[in-house]
Amino acid sequence: MRAIRGATTISKDCAEEIRSSVGELLCEMRDANNLCVGQILCILFSNTSDIVSFYPAKAAREAGFSDCALYSSAEPEILGALPLCIRVMILAEGDGPVRHVYLRGAAGLRKDLRRYAVALDGPSGSGKSTVAKLLSKELGVLYLDTGAMYRACALKALSEHCDFTEQSVEKLCSSLDIKVKYEQGAQHTFLDGEDVSDEIRRNEVSMAASKISAFRCIREKMVEMQRRIAGEQTCILDGRDIGTAVLPNAEFKFYITADAAVRAERRYKELLAKGESVDLEKLREEIEARDKNDSTREFSPLRKADDAVLIDTSGLTIEEVVALIKKKIQEAV
Ligand code: DC
């Protein structure tokens, strides 16, 4: 059994307003929780005492929620309470995650439930994925590493000895099976059912990912998955095209960058720590080549969205960048 809460407001006390607000609220609650009408056992309403013209329960029946028990009651007058407010509780069969829904003026009552998306774009090695991971922990929201998805495509291409021509990438595209799952808050990327989260971090996969991500069929497939995941919950996405193409309406957009030399140095240390021996100068060349690939490709090139906040991390610590972004988000939600 699930108990789902919701609330909404009306702008004036009249039957029409009550009908439309209640209908909208119940439909949103039903859809957000994947309920079918038969699962709803009862709907309980309470409304502030300034609403007297029509029963919310009657509005629910008129909106098609008529096969369950409906009940309305008036709330006591509470000093400072949000006026003209209708609250609801749906008791429904079944289990699974519960999504409470607060609309119109009532959205401000539960700011913690407000859904939003954070787009973090920028070139390779700018620190955006480290920032995104820390930020997701601090804010308690999901992090989707979109680069990992392109990396998984690249791994498939490498293992199939793909020559990166349009024809062979299209063939590859039709058999691509990429999934993203979360275990203890960490993203795991699966290719053909196998967890490839570590393998895709290999240096040779980086360059291949940059190449393969330029193909339209690959981008369309990945973007569709990314939008679906981001549409289901508050989410931080990092990538190259999140603010410009994947989620152009994201509530928060940041473009994170740093000097190529600083980025190469960071990557060098990261690979050394993993026991991979690499040449710093070669790394820098590779980073510059990926920048060029990513920013000059035809489809969704790496570009700062006009409304993204630019953050140059060359002289900043990761903690400073996280604090800066977190402050901007928390000021607004
Ligand atoms: O962020 P990363 O280094 O893991 O990304 C690997 C490659 O994938 C990168 O060179 C460009 C591509 N990519 C992309 O084109 N669009 C994204 N949203 C994310 C990554």
C-alpha cells in the first residue's frame, strides 16, 4: 500500500477553480506514481477554511476518480497558513517509489520535492565529473555520467574492430545494448549485459569515445536514454551537450573548463595513481585533439550554452568549485 501526498492552491474560491486545480493535481499524482485508477483505494482531501464554494471530493469524482472512497474536510484556521489551499492524500495498492506532488502556490510548501536538472558541460579533464559526483552526494540527487555512455559505445566499437566509418558505426548502432544502473549511489555502465565501468576508463577508450560520439545515430540513441533518466528525477548530468542539446531547459547550467596544460597534468596524476604509465606531453596532445574533435563536430558540438555559468577551474580546488555550484543551486531551490 502507498500513501501519496499532494497539494495545490486556487486563485479564488469558486467551483470552476476547484474543479480545474483538483483535476490537475490528481492526474499529476496518478501519472507521477504510475497508478491505474483501479489501484486507488481512497482519496482524502482537506482544504483551508477560506474554501467554501465546492467540495474537492466532488471535483475528484467529476474528474473521473469515482471508483474509490472520497472524503473532504475543512482544516482549522491556522495563523500564517497558505490561503486557498487544497491538500490530498491518496491511498493506493501496490508498492514502489512514492512521488508526492505539490503544484501551483503549494509548490513552495515542499521545496525539498522540487525537481530540477543540473547540466555540467565542459572539455575533457576540466574536473566536471569529480565535481558532479561530490555535488550529487551533497545534494542527495542522482548523477548521470553521460561520457561513460559514449565510452561504452567506444568499447563496443574497439572490440568489434570498427573502422569508424559512417557505415560501420550505423551497423554497430543497431546492435548497441547499453544500460546504466545505480548501486549504492554509484553509476555502473553495462555493455551487452556486462559491467564495463572500469574498462571504459582506459586511455585508448577516451580517444575512441571522442570519435564515436561525433556520429548522429550514436548521439540520438544516447540522448534519448539521457532524457528519459533525467525526466524521472532530479539529476546532475555531465557531458558536452547537456545544456545545449540534451536538456536545453535545465534549471541550472554550468560550463566547467581549465587550461589544457592543467587538465593534462590532472589526467597524468590520475592515470599514474592507477598504475598506467603515460607521457605528460602526449596526454596534453591527446586532450587538445579531443577538444578539437568534440568542439568541431557537426552534431551537438561542445559549446557553452548562452545561459550557462562559466567556471574556470584552473586555479580552484574541487571543493571550491563544488561549494560555488551548490550555493547557486541552494539559493534558487
Ligand atoms: O567526459 P568523458 O571524457 O568521459 O567523455 C568521453 C567522450 O564522450 C568525449 O570525448 C566526448 C563524448 N561525449 C559527448 O560527446 N557528449 C557527452 N554528453 C558526453 C561525452
